[in-house]
Amino acid sequence: MESSVEEQSEPPRKKVRKGTRSCWECKRRKIRCSFAAPADVICLGCKSRGTACVSQEFPYVPALASSKSGVEDRLGRRVPTWPGTDPEPDSHPAAASTRHEGLARTLRAAWPSPRELDLILSEPVGTSGFLLRKAGCTEPRWDAASARETLQLPSPGSHPVLVAAKLLTLCIHLQGVPISSVQRLERLGVSCCDIMSRAADAVKLVTGSDELANSIEGVECLVMLSTYLENAGNISRAWVVARQAMAVALVMGLHRGSGRGGGIMKTLDPGTKTRINPEQLWFRLVQIDRYLSMMLGLPHSWIDDDFATPKALASCALEERMRRIHCSAAGRILQRNNAEADLAQTREIDLLLQDAASSVPPEWWLPPELDAPLQSSSSRGGDHQQDMGLDDAVRLMDQFVHYHLLLRLHLPYLLRSPSDGNTSHHMSYLHSKITAVHVSRELLSRFVSFRKADPTGTYCTHAVNFLAFTAASALCLAHIEAWRQRQNQAPVLTTTTTTTTTTIPTTTTTTTTNPLVATPTSAHPMTFLAHPRPSDRALIERALACIQSTRRSPPAPAPDRPDPTAAQMATILRHLLLIEADAARGGAYRHRTTPA
């Protein structure tokens, strides 16, 4: 009797003719199963539908039936249990295990071959360490040895989420590999773009399932996927994935923390509890959400700043304290932008950012010397690849964030003037104009230095390009506004001619206008831009050249071609420079501001 039950519980298998490829989902839908390329592991139909693509060579596991209603079933599987209780076990452990095994095989099929992996790991790591740290990787350093040790598939039988995490680590590592190494690997028959595309498509089978993502490792996978998409320039998709990660984390109770009555923190690997701090992971989620929302002009999802309370900040290191204040300021700026611009709120956020700046020593704010060989790396023949140091790269990105927040805070007042004649408001507007111009210069100078270390812009460039584009546009608009104010408040050009008649004692004085001689008048608020104009234009033109030289980031096809988004930014900046030059020659322009 027992043997018959076991036989009935074993999912059916189907013998597939050699050379034939077909998945269970396409068979169920009675449609043709086709693949874009022979190396693809997901068919075109499953890729468009976002469904699991399991070959008919593997066991078929139908949708599990349940006696519960639909709502009860969703609640039973997705709502975390109360603290102190165990999560509800899977009612069909054998079927779930079989399903996970099939999915894990699909994920492992996307892993590069031993030859491909060996060739990849023989190349310089480039800026992979920085990109992985941005994604939340806890590796203290990332060099050839640590990369070779980390980029190994987990043991057979591991949960699919753990395999997906390794695939995403590999994808982000490849994003940081220098373009010269990518081209060298192409000549050896290893396509980094194909490997990343294949791995990212396979990972979607895990990240697209709420059931699989409902764990600490699942949230970590979503964070890594969002970072990977942001690095590739797909900011909108990165924002959607970050929102999905926040939703899963909220259901898990991650926002309450492990020590504040939070829900059961489900983990898939015993080492996760020592490797990942739930509170730090939650802060990273809030940070990503606010950062991407500000770039896209969208509202953020979490308003509380419990990560930046005085008690929470007291236990943080200096740079971590500054990052948390930055995140709090970003949330307040987003809230202000969604309502009417308020000068009082702007002053409050400005003081908060001043507090963030004072969290670190003054020398921390000096631009990193990126031209120096800050980190030794692998050499191949006579070609020695020099990479910027990991700590200096992180410090530079923190400086970018600080100056960008200041620019976004004061940008709404760059082209405005107080209409009520209030002297206090006039000084506040002037402070915003001066601050916006100052931080634009600081950001652009660091951007030019940053791009010297990477002339073709192959890593972490799309987001940095956007920051530089915002700063260059603001600086150019400030000069156009300065020329407009000079025209509106032009000095009266006159000369006085006095004619005295011979009739005594009457004296007649006649005044005529001479358009060639000027008499002094009061200066307009934007006079401070007169002398720095040549250097500002040179800085904008240098930044324009850097943006224009950006190449496509993998896994986009033809990564050696110009990036289309960067080309659009460059076109807008060229038009603004032409307008500014024409305004300097006397051209008249008007501006109109509209809500974001």
C-alpha cells in the first residue's frame, strides 16, 4: 500500500526525442515552444509570459490543489506568523522539493562553463568590488582570489534562491570588468553579454515568484537585481524591482527589525543570520527606493525615518551616519516636491545636509585622486590595468549623493524671484541660487575626474551621467537667467550736453541721449556669475564630452557603440550651450517653470 502511494506521488516524466526541446507550460497551453537561440534556457513564450520554463525532460508538477479558499491560501502562505511561532510548513513537501529541483537545474544551466568561468576570472576585476558593495555584498575586499572563491555555484540540492544569488553576483561582477577585458574575452569565444542575459533571464524565474522571494535571501536577490538593472541603465525597471523588494520585506516584518517584535525572519541558509543584518538590509531598501524615486521624479513608498533617529545614529560610524542623514534628507525633499515649495522646509533640509557634511572630517571632502594607482590589479602581458581604490570610489559616490541632494533641494528656486518684495525671501532665494551654482561646479569637477579613470564609461555610469547632466543643465540655466536679468535691468546709457544762451540771467540746459556711453546702476542678483562664465562653460563642455563618449553597458547588444541615453543628454546640453552663447550676444529668452 505504501509503495503504491509513493508511486502515485511521483510526478510523471515524459521521454523527449533527442534534439527536441519543449517545456511543460507550452504543452499545457497547446502552443509551439520555440527558443530565440540554441543556448537559451527559457523559451520565447515563457519569457513573454513570465512563467516558469521547465523542460519536459524534468518531472511535471501541476498546480497544487488546496481545500482552502483563494484568500485563505494566499494569507496562509504570505503573511508572516507571530513572533515565537514556527512558520506554517509546506503542505506538499515532496512536490515542492521536486519543483525546486527542476528550477534549480534551469538556473544551473545558465551558469557559464568551467572554461568560460576560468577565462572570466583570469581577467582584472575592474570596479566589480565597488558595484558589489553597492548591491549589499558583504565581502571586505574584492580581488582575483576572492572572486574565484565566491563565484562558485552552491552545493547540489541547494535552494533555487541561493543559486539565483550566485548568478546575480556573477552578473554584477561582469558589469565591472574593464571593456578591454570584455573585448578580449569576445575574441576567445566568451560573450559576457550572452552570459549576463542568460543569467538574468533565469533569475526572473525566482524573483518573479512571491513564494520563492519570501525570505531574507530572496529580498537580497531583489536588491541585487535592482542594482544590476540600475547599472545597466534600466532605471525604471530597477525602481519596480526595488518596490517589489520593499513589499516582500514589509510582509516579512523586516521594517520592524529583529529586535523590535518583528515577524519570523525566514532564512534558507544557516550562515545568512550572521552574514546579513536585517536592519541594515531594510535601510538599504529604503535608500534604493528614495534614490531611484528622486531620479525618476516619483513618490517614495516609505515615509518613516526610524533609521535616522538620534539613538540609531549614535551607534553608526561617521560615514554610515552621513548616509542615513542623506537618506532622510532625500525623503524630505521628495515630500516637499510633491507639495508646494516651502522656503521654511527648504531651510530645515538645508540645515540637515549641513549636519551631514559635518559628520565627517573636512579632509574627507577633498576630491579623490583618481589618476593615481590606488589599487594594484592583475596584469596581462605588458598591459597593466589600474583601477581606482574601492574606498575612494565609495567616498566619491557619497560626495556625488551629497551634492546632488543639495542641487535638487535648491533647484526649484534657481529661476525664481520673490514677488512679495520681502527682503528675507529675497535673501533665501539668493542663497538657493548661489548654492545650486556652487554644488553644480563641485559635482561636475568630480565627474570629469571620475571619467578620466574610465574614458568609455563602462561601469556605474548611467546614474552618474544623470547627476552630471542635472548639474550641467542647472549651471547653464543659471547663466542664461543671468543674461536675462542683465537685459531687464540694463543700465541707462546717457550723456548730458549743456547749452548756455546769451540771454541774462536765463540759462537753458538741454539733455540728449547717447546710446554709446553708460552710467552705473545697481547690480542684479546674478552678477556673481559674470567672471566665472568662461571656466563654467569649459567645465560644462568637458562634462558634455565625457557623457557623449559613454558606451553601452552590458548586457545591451553591441556594448562598444554609443549609449542612446547619453546621446540624448548630450544633445540637450549642446542646445543649452548654444542658447547661453546667444543670450551672451544679446538674444532675449523667457522661461516658464512647471511642476515636476
